[in-house]
Amino acid sequence: MSRALQCEELADYVRQSEQLRSRAEAVCSGLDDDAFNWAPSPRRWSIAQCLGHLNTTDATHVRDLPAAIRQARSDGWTGINPPRTTFLGRQFLKLTEPPPKLRAKTPRPFQPAPKASLGSTLKTFLENKKSLEAILSDADGLDVGRIQLSFPPVPRFPIRLRLGEIFAIWLSHDRRHVWQAENVRREPGFPAPAG
């Protein structure tokens, strides 16, 4: 992070994103593409699929949030206030934080490819986290407890959440699937890392 953020909530989110980058690099350390794509069973995801799913969901936020933040700043939604959460936001957080309390089928647009390259998948994941950190920095000084946006950014879900909640859920969802990827490495039969 290049500058100290005024909002402690956003500064904490930057730290969480940095931790996720470190955890993703650790979970991929020493792996080749075969190990990266190894799945415990046909019905469970590989490390590649866990990170690939996050790359797909993160891309939507990386694409849409900067414009929403610019608009909020233009509209004068500034202020450093304690974060406020809605009932719906708290429920989303409960559902996304690992370990999962509820499992649901991943919507088709966010389903990962069955196979992926370790190098490009990890690179995209790390770039998305750096984009998140830049977005958090850009949101500093905005009243993230009052600004409301559609979430998830899929037309058939007309749900509105506060910007601070969206950041929290984004990170929680990322933690869930990085945790899932870490568990794949602990599975019996997982290919031994190189070196």
C-alpha cells in the first residue's frame, strides 16, 4: 500500500488482500500443472478450479467497482464513518466465510474451467488482488457504509448492499476458496511438490 488510508476498515481490507496473495503463492509453491489440476474426486475442485473460480468472480468487481467509486465521489458521498452492515450483508458474510456453512451450486458464469495453467491462473489471481487494493485505496474518504450498489453484479439478482459490505464479502469469498485450495494440498494422494 503506497499511502496510509484514513479509513481503518479499508486499511484492514488491504491487509486481508495482501494475506490472500501470500496464501495463494504458498498453496501453489512447488507445484507443476498436473498437481495444480489434481482434484480429490470428480465432484470436488482442484487448486486450479478454486483459483480459477475466484478469477472469474473477481473480474466482475475489478471491472465494475472503479466506475461506481468515481460516481460516488462525483456525487459527494464522502465521509469517514463507522461501517454499517445490513441484515442481508451479515447473512452473505456468514455464508461465504470459511469453513462453509452451506454449499450451493456455482452459477454457470462463475464455474471454473476443468483445467488451467498454474502460471497464468496465479498471475491473474495476484493481479486481481492488487487491483482490489487499488480500488480500496481509491474508495478511501468515501462513506462506504452509506453507498449502495447492486450485488452480486449479476442482473438476475436485484440485491443492493453497501460498498463496505461488498468489499468484506469479496474478501470473505476469496478466503473461502483459498482455504478450499489449501485443503486440496492436504488430501491423501495429492502429488508431492517438486523439490
